[in-house]
Amino acid sequence: IASGASNITFQGFTLECCAGTAIALTGTSNCLVAANTIFNVGDYNGSGVTVSGGFTNGVVGNDISYVGNNGIMLSGGTTLTLTPANNYADNNYIHDIGGFNKLCSGVSLTGVGNRASHNLIFNSPRWGILAGSGENLDIEYNNIYNCMQETDDGGPIYFWSPVDWLSCR
């Protein structure tokens, strides 16, 4: 877990058998999670990688599988001013997620100015990519299949809960 750090790279690790989230970045900037193998991690709330807040953090080229909840969760940015976080998940291999929580996604995007691109996502009980409560979220060039295997009311890419601009003061 990194909190408030900057310019750190987590690369080439094999992370397995943890009950919570394998790698969590909170309020970090310019940090990179790259080329790791993350599997058999997470409980009902635990994910492979979580980026919460901060700016220009990347999750790139990871193999994430057999996760209890989401593969990757990205958030950050300021809704009131539309300041983008520029956090991104690129070129990840995400499969067999949602072992405990069937309301999971390969990549979950919230906030402002975050991106999911070039990811291969498959074997999910619900969504491939979930985007909501955010603005200017980029979703491009992802290959998603075998999603919605155990639930309904969704799709490979699912958008929910737009921002309530009246509550932004």
C-alpha cells in the first residue's frame, strides 16, 4: 500500500493469496504498477489493484486473475472543476474475477479524466468495464468477452450514475 507517494514503480512481482487488495495506491502521483502477476487475491471487497485519487498513476501490462472482486479500480480527479486525474489501466490481461462478489468488473472507472485502454478482459460474472459517477472517462480498444455469466442487468461495458451537478458546491 502506497499513500501520498510519488514516482514509485511496482514491477515484476508475483502477488498471490492475500485477503484484501493486492496493490493499493491512495493519493499518489506518477506511480506505476507494471508487469506483475496478481492472482488468488481479494475477498468480497478486495481487488487486484486499486488507484484511489492522485494523478497520472498507471496500471500497465499486468496479469490479474482469480480475484474476489474487481480486477482494477481507478478513481480520482475533481468533479467540481473537471480537473482530470489522468490515471490509466492499459494493456492488462484480466480474467476469472468475481470469486466472492458477483457485482464486479475487470476495470472500474470513476472520477474525472481516467482511462481504460487495450485491456483483454474475460470470464467475469458481470461487467467487463464499469464506468460511473464520473466525467471524461476514456474507454477504448479493449477486448471483452464471456462477461455477464452469472448476473443480469449489465453488459460488457456498463455506465451508471451520472454526476449530480446540483450537489457539487
